[in-house]
Amino acid sequence: MPETDTDITTGDALRILDLPDNFTIGLDMMTMTTTSSLRGFREIPPGAHFLWVQQSGAPFRSGYWFITKYRRAEFRIIKWDKFNEVLANATPGEKDAVERGHKTLTPYTLDGLSSSKTRSSGQAVLDHSLALGGSSQPLWSQGTASLWATLTDNIVPASLSRVTSQPLGHGAHVDSTTDHRRDSPPEAGTTATADCSTQFNIVSLDAWEKFTTGYNGVRPNGDEPNEVQMRELLSDLQFTFLTGTLLTNLACLQQWWKLVLNVVLKSWHLAQKRHEFVSDMLTILHAQLYFTEVCLEGDDTPGSTGGVGKGKSKTSSGPNPERVLYQVKRGNMEELRKALGICKREIETRVQRWPGTQNPFAEARRTFEELEFFLFGLGWDLKGRDLVQGRKDDEKYSSNEDEGGDEDAGWNSEEDDDEPVIVELDEEGREVGLVSFHD
């Protein structure tokens, strides 16, 4: 377990050894450039945290997940492995040689948040100009600290250890090319674009088929997920998004898309008995799309102040397509738009048909309306063309079901159009054969 520093009375400390200058480093929604004076961070509050570093000019990023608890502070020590060029655990000898004074470490701060304040105490307000004016925003979007909590609150030590197969309580090292579990070496010829379900211990989509509704409205059976299954799903939804987005880890991004399109937006019927779970999924999805649009800069790096709308879309036709989240596979953005239209229709239908005043679908509708409001500000009208398109796709899906076709026929029409290709690069990293106007 990480050693305890008796000098620290509030929050955890994270010491990073041998970190070179002029690296970009991020901790949660803080981003800065490393200098000789940056040795680590102190006063890190309870919760899940993600540290990542990137060499200047390099596309590769190395990350470290760790979780702090509501107890006496811990002094964590990791290092930059110069040989492998990744973050790694420090050796026992390196830990013993470290001076544990925390005054030289950089204070952790999000909206003025420190270990002595709660996550809801953030005062800074993010840019809400992407949505219509005059309507209240979700509480989690009113500060970077509360936003980060919404993005990570289901990631706990047990789930982190389960997903990464790394020891419980020691954090987890991941990077841009992490494409396999540490206990199962990758097979020859595999790449970082392989199926994430074989690389991390992510929840099985096959196991969730019995809980989700097909787009023709037919459920395989009446089973409901248990508490453990729901917690694992929420945790993996958060882990794959942040690891994928902040490290450009394609394996995690691919799995995130599968979770969203095949579980989150196909589970509307669960709101009858699992309304809090459905609401949580929609809230997390909303926060993730918000984070992608509002808080990231052009290189998918959080703004140095936690993100105040620097990366918002330059058009009014939808989310920013330049974000790595939407570049994993051509057609994903349109798939999301259609799935949202169907989900909206199904939730509203159940609200209208439910007898009595205690409507179990009301909470899901309210949460979805918050997401819908944000997307409307980006140019997606789920009440208009999107809903009509959703009905057409629903009918096409039902027709395929009746004819015994593949259930995804007509739904993933561009599935085969965006397969990975291998290209030859020159000495400067450019694709050979491209026309240049600068030579």
C-alpha cells in the first residue's frame, strides 16, 4: 500500500520521479507543461483521479489511474520510466530515497476544490452558450469539480482492478496503446484497434443482451440486472470514455461506443424498475458529450483552466466532428443521433401510457430532456428530423427481424466502410504519396 506521510494532514499527495521538462501533464481537468519545479501534486481530494503525460510533439500518452479515500492522507510515488517512456511504479529503493515533504508539490485545484472542501463547492461556471438560454443547467455542469465527479464517481478500487487486472489499491497504468490485459499477452498481429472486450475485463455485451430492448421493441425476456451488474456497467462506461478520450486509446473508445449504442440507449424499458440506473446512464452520457464538446481543446486536451468552452463546435450542425470520440469510425455520430431519437420516442411513449400519477419513467424522461436540451444547442433536434429518422430505422430493423436477417442490418450501414488500413510513412511521419504544397 502507498506510504503515509505524517506531514500531510489533508488530501493525498502524488510524487512523480524523473519527469522531464517540457512534457504536457494532466491531472483530472488540470493541464500544464512540466518544469524542474513540478514534482507532483498535493491535497488531492477523495475520488477517482487520472494522471497522464505526453512528450512534446509525440502522439503517445501514458496514464495512471488512482483512487483516494476519505481517510488520513497517503503519499503515492510513481516515476517516469525513461527506458520504456511510460509512467511506472517506483521501486522500493526509489521510494525510500524520496523526501516526503509536500510543500514543494503543486496544489490540486478544480474550481478552488481542495481536500477540505466537498466536490459540490466549485464556483467556476463552464460555458453554456452551446445550449439555449433561459433554461437551468444540470448541477454537475456548473463547475469543473462537480463535472469531474460525474465523469468518475462509479470508478472504485474494485472496478479498476477488475478492468485492468492490476493489484487492488495500487492504481492502474494504461497508455495510448494498451490493448490487452496484463495477465494475457497480445497475440501476434493484434493491434490497438482490436476489440476492447478481449483486452480489458469490460462487461460483456452478450450478458447484457437479455436486459436490453431490440429496436423493434421486443425484449428477449423479463430479466433485470442486479446491483453488481449495474455498478460494473456504469464504471466501465466511465473508464472507457476517459481512458479512450484522454489517451486516444482506440480500444477503449470502440468499447465505449458499443456500450452506448447497445446498452445505454437500448435500456429505456428498465426505467420501470431500475429508474435510478437508467437516469444515471443518461446523466453520465450527457456529461461525457458535454466534456467532449465544451472542455477539450483541439488536441483533445482539457483546457488549462479546466475547460471553458475553448473547443466548442464551430458549426451549428451538431457536435464537433474533429473530436477523437467521433473519429473512431465513420458513421458513429449518425448512429448516435438515430439511437437518441429512438430512445426519446420510447421513453415518452411509456410516460404517456403509464396509468396513475406515480410514473416510474418520469425520472428517465427528465434526465433525457436535459441531454436533449444540450444537443439542441449543438443543432440536433431530436423532436424533428431525428425522431422521424428514428422511426424509419425502427421500421427497417423490424423488417430485418421478420425476414430473419442480421439484427444490425440497416442500423450499421457503414460497418464495412471504415476498416483500418496500413499506410507507409516518411521520415517526418507523413503518409507517403500525399501531395504537398510546401516542398
